[in-house]
Amino acid sequence: MITADILYVNGRFYTMKAPGDTVEAVAVLNGKIVFTGSLQKAGQIPAEKVVDLKGKPVIPGFTDTHLHLIMDCQEREKVNLTEADSISQVIDLMKERQAQMKETDQWLMGAGLHVERLKEGRFPNRHELDRISKERPIYIFSYCHHAGMANTKALALAGIGKGFRPEVEGTVEFEEDGSPSGIVREMAYDNYFVPVMNDRITDPAYRKALMEKLAPAYSKMGMTTLHTFSSFAGDPLEYLYMYQELEEEGKLPFRIRLNSSAPLAVSIGAVTGMGSDMVKYGAKKIFCDGSLSSRSAALIEPYADAPEQKGILFYSQEELTRQIKEAYEYGMETAIHAIGDRAMEMVLNGIEEAIKTARPSREGMRFRLIHDILLKESHIRRMKALPVILDVQPIFIRNWVRLARERVGTERLDYFLPFRTFLENGLIVTGGSDAPVDDVNPMIGIQCAVTRQDLTGFPPEGLCPGEAISVYDAVCLYTKNAAYCCNEENERGTLEKGKFADFIVLDQDIFQTDPHGIHKIQVIRTVVGGKTVYEA
């Protein structure tokens, strides 16, 4: 006989097993679903508590398969430059914050800058940032975090001056006389600026307090699992023990999967999947290239709007293959950042070689390919023969609707964020935000995947409209498909008997709403392991 701790009834539960599959009630025992079915049958189940959902639509809880959680929390304290449309406005906004600051040694930080929205069509240089202050160090992040801008004071503190030679060519930009312009890219921030900053975020107690304070905001958006990625340059900022402490204190309202660029923990045998149901070790992160927005993504052919540039590769083919194979043989899944087609070519070469030559063989292990923005048809054919998961960010579409054609040219748009092509070829595609690069709200990402437009409805025909997907498929990216990361498809992602009771109640039916209004849908209840962690 079935018994339950909690019985959720009178809802329109979309199980996500198949399009349109619904039940009226779900019973939960010890955090897992023990029954799904009709209201009539649910009435026969003894339960300690019954929750009437009053006919509201319910879907599995959202998973963001790629974000930087602590960085996203920290971002909220920087000057928001997302809407800046000129360098003069950037300077004015930064000056406003500068006027509120007291200690001159405190860094003035800005974030979210979109170069394509600036009328000058370029990033501000050190001379322009010096107009804000010459005494205070200043650093601004582009929205994608793959490019940064620093004033002369910040450059001096970082040890970047005339004649400086960065470890990776192209990561520091110079003027004609050999002096730094103030524009830096990729690992330059972690390697040169972070070590000289007196940033509160390096204080473990502060990080934990910040996470505790802002965690409810993610539950409000329906997040039940977050795959967060930490760096390994300086302080990685995110540690398993912090999330474990929050779990033990009852202050962690979502599941955490911590992925890291740190070296393999061979000495203690830590591999993907270790941990509890709430906090687990995820994949090893490997970077192959940069970003399209800063023209550091590695392309086979030059950028259409910068014929002298092809982007940046972090490693040689030999070194990249070595890292992939080393993790694979050890038993650690990899999550590999590849945006440009040249980078994807190298990553697929590395995966194929690892599978072919690794000893011992690791059947069942998966490789996560992160971003996957610009590809070739041959890449998709090769992916079909490999155990890969495509970790995409549908919300990025809104950032490219006005810039993609100019940046990569018309011919390469055929395989630009090709979600429909991925799915039609049987590939597993998951959804994330890359926050703080973009908004963590999955509703925006779902709408972008369906419409191929920004939230204003531009362009009317959509960006590469043939790659638009259905609402069901878009929701799957953040639920059913997302569970494949960390091999949890038998534990989460759909509302079925035996899986964790992670689900969200909506104020509108996402499958019956005008696709252009999906971003307005609100979560009114978030349930993790059968327990309500947020209620409007």
C-alpha cells in the first residue's frame, strides 16, 4: 500500500515524459515521487499533508547546466552597464558610483558592458577610464566576461606596462608605442588583476553570507538544480564545503553540482558524482577558446568584421588532447568550452583520440561541450558518434540578433546556435545561462529558443528561424535533458515514480501561452525533494 508524507493534488502536472503527458496528482515520500495519477486514485493514499494546487500548471524544476553562482551573486554589487549605449555614459555611470566611495584603494568595478550597444563600436580604453579617476583602480567586465577594461592605475598595480609580455599572446592589447591600451582578454583578469585586488569575495565567510542572502532569488525563478563552475586562477571562489555547510544548516534551497577548472584530485580519488543528493562534484572544466563578442573565439576563417583576426586558442591540439584523455582515464567527466568552429574541431579531435586510446576504457562517461555557438556540418556528424552533451545557452540568442551576421558573415549562419539541427540529429541538448554573462531566468532562455528573437520581437523573422524549436523541446533543455549531466536522468528531470520530487508551480500554462509572453510567466511555488522552498 502506498503512503505519503505529502500529497500534491488538483494540479496540471506536465510530466515531461512526452509532449502533453499530464497527471492530476503527485505523492511524495522521503523526498521522492511514489505516485503520479488521477485525483480519484490519489484520494486513496494516506498522507500526512495534502496540498491543493487549485488547477495550476506544474512542470519539473528547472536546472541551469552552466552558470557561475558566486560570480553571479557578486555581480549584483558592481556598476550595471548593461544598458550603456556610449562610452560617455559608461564614464558617467562609473563616476556616480565613484562619488559614493570613500577609500581610494577600493577598486571601482563595472560589469555587463555590451560593445555592440556602444555607438563608438569599441571598448573604452585606459585614457577614457582615467577620466573617472587616476588615483583609484578601475576595472570593467564585458557582458561575456571574456574581455575587460582597466585604467592606468589598475594596470600599474597588475604589473602591466610598456613592454609587458602576457603569457598568452592576444590577451593584453597594446598601443602603437607598446604601452597597454587598457583592453585585456580571457585569463588576463585572473592572472594579473585578481592577485592584487583587495576583494571581499575572497573572504569565505563573506561568500557564504552572500550565498545565503541571495539563494532565495534563484528559487523564485524555479531553479531546483544549479551546475556552477569555478575557476582555478587565484581563488576559485567556490568550494564543496561551503555548499555542504549550507545544506547541513538547512539554508541550501537547491541542488548544487560543482564543476571546476582545478587539477584532478588524483590523491584522494574524487570524481564526478561524489557527494550527496544535494551537493555533488561535477565535471572538470577545460577552456579551448574565448568568446565571439570579444573576437577571441577561435575560428577557421577570419571574422567577417575583422579580417585580420581568427581568435585565440588556449592550448595546442596535443595539450588539449592530453588534458581530455587524462581526465577520461581518471574517471572524471569533462566540460569543455568551445565557441568557434576551429575550437570545436580541436575538441572533437581530442575526444575521439581519448576514447580510442584511453586505458582503461571508460564506457558510459560523457563529454559536455559548452556553448557550441558556431559549428560546421561535419561537427554534427561526428558528434552523433560520440557520448557528448551539448550545453547551450538559449538566452544568448537575444545578444546576437543584431550582431551575428556582421560578426561571422551570412554563410556561417547556417550552423549558428543550431538547436533544432542538434535535436533532429538525436543529440542531448541542455540549457543554461552562463550567469552572470546573462540573466539566469530560464523563462527568457526558453522564449529565445522558441522565437529566435530578443524580448522586443526583433528580428521579426527570427535569427536563423529554421533553428527554432517547440516550447516542449525548449522546456526539456532545462528539465528532462539537463538531468543527463552528472548521469542523473534516472533521478531527476521528469515527474515519474522513483525520481526526486523537484517541481515548480506556474501562474500560467507555459504550453498554452503566446510564446512571446513566456518571459512574463511567474513561478508561484518551488518544491525540492517534496518540500516547498519558495512560495509567492
